[in-house]
Amino acid sequence: MGKTVLLCVTGCIAAYKACEITRGLQKAGVRVKVCMTEHATAFVGPTTFRALTHEEVAVDLFDNPSDPIHHISLAKEPDVVLVAPATANVLAQIAHGEAHDLLTTTVLATSAPVVVAPAMNVGMWQAEATQRNVSELEVRGYDIVRPASGYLACGDTGEGKLAEVDEIVSRTLLALETSCALEGERVLVTAGGTREAIDPVRYIGNRSSGKMGHAIARAAAAMGAQVTLVTAAQGQSIPFGVEGVRVESAAEMHDAVSSRFDQSTMLVCAAAVADYTPATVAPDKLSKSDGELTSIPLVKTADILADMSHVKGDRIVVGFAAETNNLVARAQTKLARKGCDAIVANDVSRTESTFGSDTNAVWWISGDESVELPCQGKQALAFELLKRAARLRQKKF
């Protein structure tokens, strides 16, 4: 592969697994360099990593007299930075842009994709502050390999156990593979559930959280694309490095997408757009005292996916289908009816792939194939979907 990974090891009981991660990456042909916090050396010595990597191990900001600005050279060298295991303390420092030592200074300075595999006590992992820090890192485009549940070193049982070594290695290799896969592309993404106003207070909506669309925008930026995200998601931050356009209704989303489609090379319609909207919007809040309101006349909304697909030319257009039954058949019908290049279909009646979940289990359906993808975190899935979209793009040229 000819690529370099900087493995950043923090002071956690799971630090010994960084040795296995090193070996896993090396077996894939990756050069591994190691940076450690001082606390990490209490669990695994630098000598161990020197023996495994045949490279100098970086610990202190000033431990290389020949390189007085070591954190900058370290930051520029790798193709991917992997922080594994990552303690709650280091997560917090990175999330807040703090640079207390060589490791956090290097992570702050790097422009390479960053993969983070946390490990800690279940209470620390579930703490509001930790989850807020994780969310902040995801917004910036970091790939978080979430911890597993199990028996922890402290004797507790629950989430916090370092993810399996194979999963961490696979996610790092994926980051290496995809880091420039969309370079030069201009990707337009839709996300969230639209809100169709009934009056100034009430609306017709759906349960979409926008997590999948935001993950796709985040992944596209990490893969080198210029990304615009048109989102109706409430409470979701615009990912770092992504141009965000906030909308509310289906009509606003259609206008935003239409006006930007000509400048795009790829469109991913992950939003849950309302099929119908009230025919009229009451100027004031409707009240019981105004009389009985037993029905709301509806009209169809404009079909963003179909409209863009009909004028796509060389562009790639990928749609989503949220279904509760006959998943594949309905998605195949939608693919033919809309005229897009691929449909991502998920069964929202299932806990692991419903609206608002952190995981998704989907089918990728195109003119060439129908493939069931395993249940995985939405961020990891976003990279997988964009890899497939990139291959469709390559076939057109």
C-alpha cells in the first residue's frame, strides 16, 4: 500500500492492544509510526514499539534534538492518524483543541484523516461530557470506532471496552483507501426530515434525525470532495469543512438543491422529504375556538430525487428508501421510477436501522447489483456508500 499511519497511544489499560493493532496494519503493508503519551509508557514501553516498527517512538515534545519542531513533522508525515486507545482525557483535549503534550499537539496540527478508538470505564464513556466531546469530533470529520460492551478492567460491565482489533485495523485501512477517493468531486447531500407548516406553530413531519445524511457529508469531505449539505435536521451541527444550507420545507430543499445541482458532480439524497404538504398555511395559530378542524387538504411536494435524476447527465445521483416492508422490491421499483443511479434502502421498522439510531443496516441497489451491507455505525457506512458511488462515477468516464 505504501502508506503511513501514525498510531497515537494514550494511558489506558488497553494500551497493550496497540501492539496488536500495529501488527494488523503491518500485515496489510502499512508503515506504522508510534507516538505515546507519558502515561501510556506506564502500560507499554517505547522499546516494545521500537522493536515492532523499527522506527523511533515519539513521546516528548523535545525528545528529538535533530527536529526542534517535532510535532509539525510528525503531523505532516502520516496518511492517517489513529488514536488507539483514546482515554476520556485525551478525547476531551482533542475536542477542545488543547495541546498539552506531543500527542495532542500533533493531532491538532495534522491535516490527515483521524480515526479514534476510545476505551474507558462505562460511566466515563456514558458521561454527558464525553458524549459531547465525541459528537464534536464527529462533526469535525473524525471517524470514531465506538467501544464495545463487555467486562471492563475495573470490574464493571458495559460500554467502554476497546473495539476489536480487527475492526480498528479495518476502519484505519478504510480511511487510507478513501482519503483521496473523491478528490476533485463536488458532492451535494440532503439530510433530515422536512417540516411542512400547517400554521405558525404546527407542522407535518417525520422521525428522521438527519444523522445518516450528516455522516455522508462528513465522509465526503474526509474523502477529498468539496461538499454542500442541504439539511432540514434539527439539532445537528454542520460538519467541519462542509458548506451548510439550512432549510425547513420540501419546497425550500428543492430550491436549494436545484440551484446548486449544476455545480455538482454527485448528489446523495439522504433526506426524508415529505411527499405531501398542506395546500394552505394558516396565517395564525389554529385554535379550537375557531371551530372544528377535522381534515387538512394536502398537495404533493416536488420530487427532488426524480427531478434531479431526469437532468443528471454525467452526474451520479443516489437516493434513499426508508421502508417497513418488501424492502428490496420497493427499492428496485423506486430506482426504476426515479431514474437515479442507485438506491440505499433501509428497514426503519428495525431497531438497528430506524430513524435516530446510531447504526444502519441497508441494501445498496443499482442497475448492476443488489447487495446487503452489514449493520454498522452510520459513519462507517457513509464511507462504504461513497466508495460505491465513486465507482459508479468512474464507470461514466
